[in-house]
Amino acid sequence: MDDVVLVMTKPSLKPSLEDLSEDNSDSDNEAADNKTNRRIDGTIVCSDTLKEISSVFRLRLYRNDLRILVGESWSNSKVMDCYNCLIEKDRKDLIILSVLVYTDILRLEPVDAVKKNKAMKSLKGIKVLYVPMTLGTSAVGGGGSHHMLCAVNFDEKKVKMYDSYRKNNEQDHTGRGEKILAFVKAKAMRDKMPLNVDELTIVNETNSPQQSNGHDCGVFVCTLAYFLSEGKEMDVIVETMEAEDYIRLQRERMLFSLLYSVVGISLPFDGKLFPFGKN
């Protein structure tokens, strides 16, 4: 059954705020993870809604994709892209690129990268362009890939580089920022949008929140993009995201936001636990 798209179709399967609070206060993390996995297993399989899921995210989420948000697994590009779609939804002043676009930015000439991603919205009227980035094993000292975030703020005329794992690696980040700037310049030309990239300054945000392990970088990228899009101050973001157990709870927020937002079930929530649920 692991290759079947899962859709929550019964309101009775909704977790209550008390249920989630109990999970995250459980001293035995494995028991809490098992309980969340049982919720995933209890989700109704409904093949009739495959088209609806694809139209919402342009991607299909599967059982094993959702399991990534349980415990200590690395987030994959599909989970990150789908959650970022929820952040971007109904926002006309920002764009969040797919995680995979950064690979094109690195691999292709700027004009070719823009052509390949021709479905990308126009930059006209956009205040901030968020670029989730995947770095190879050489960038993180082996052991797997690493995600970080770039925010091109056109109002502030800054290209901000946020790294939750190696925030002082300014030289590396500057080179990556220059690649993104070249892509932005090519995209602006395609959109016939006047933009002087020489006015944009690459900034290594050394005060960005830091993860305490080697597997939460994807969750950090999505959460940071959400907070920044809401205009939160960096000191508040750092205090919140670095608080004990916050990211573990955020994994559940992401999981259930994805489950419920896909099918549009109305949920009772306080705006903090399910920031993207539909009222």
C-alpha cells in the first residue's frame, strides 16, 4: 500500500489539539512517532481524488512521503514543495520556487534555467522570491545533502542567505547567491521587467536560526520561509525555532497541514498548530 496516494476523507480522523499536545509531551519519542504513524495508516485511501491532489500541488504525496515528517528523517523535495505551496497560496507578492529549480540554476546557463522553468510566475509585482536550495555532500562534510534558503528581497534590494547548519560559511553562500542573481536577471529580462541586479547585495544572515542535529534542515527551510513571509522579526524567529521540541512539533504541523489542506476539510484550530488549514 505504500505506493498509494493517501487522502483524509473522514472528519472523525482529525487529531485534536489535546491529542497532539499529548504526543509531544510523551517522554518516549518512539511511542509518539508510532502513534502518528498509526494516524497515517488510518487515513482512508481514495483513488477518486488523485486528480484533485495533483491539481493542488502538481505533485502526488504518498504514504512514505508523509512518514518522512515523523521522527528524524530528512525532508524530501516533494514534502517541502507541497508545504511551500501552502505558504504561497493566495499570495500575489511572493514566489517560492521548487526545491529542484536550484539544481537547474547551478547546472544550466541562466537563460536555459529560466526556459526550463517557464511555468514560473512573472516577477512583476513580486516583493520576495524564495529559493530553497539543496547542497551536495561536499558542502556539509559528507553524510548526506543539506537544505538552506535564499530570499531575494526586491524592496530591500538584498539577496539573503539563510543556513541553519553552517551560518558562517560566507564565501560559499556568496557564490551561490551570485548564481541565483544571474537566474533572477535572466527571468526579469524574460518578463520584460526593469531590474538592475547591481543594486542587489548578497547578505549572509549569520543570525539565522540554527538546527541542533543533522536531519531537520528541510523543516527549518519551510518554517523559516513561513515566518519570513509573515513578516516576523529575526530575533523572534530564532527564539521560536530554537526552542526545545519546537521543530518536533512543527513536523506534525507540516504533516497534518498537508493532509487536511489537500482535501479542503474544515478544521477547528488556533492558527498556530495548523497555520494553513482552511477555515
